[in-house]
Amino acid sequence: MAIRRRPGAWLGSAAVLGFLTAWLSRRSTQVRVQVGKSGKSEVVEDVVKSATWITTVLAIGRAVLPFVRPAVTAFAARQLAEMASKPA
């Protein structure tokens, strides 16, 4: 009920919360790997870059999924109904 009375405040709060969550989770992570018998550690940047890319793709997928799910569900229901109505 409160959302219907003040939708702007709820949407604004959700946007600010989403922005803060995204901004705080952008911490850079370095992976250190011990190399050889000397015990020196090196930063592996490729692992961090690929992890960042994968995380970005998954975040976009999670954001889009609620909008795409009804269309995919309707399509699947039509296809299953069509397959069920055909004689075997």
C-alpha cells in the first residue's frame, strides 16, 4: 500500500540503494601466486580481468531476467501446448 501512495520515493530509494551496492562492490581484487622456489609472489591480472568480465555479464543477466522471464515462459507454454495437442 505504501508503494502505491509514494512510488517516486520507493523508486528513488531503490535506485540509490542499487547505486551504492554497485559502487561498494567494485573493490579491486588482486590474486597473488607464488612462483618458483624463491617464494616471490606475482599479481595475476588476467584472472582478475576475466572475473570482472564474467561478473559484469552475470549482473546484466540478473537485471534483464525479470523482464525476459514472462516472455520465455509464455513461449515455452505455447510450444508445450502445441506439442501436447499433436497426435502421437
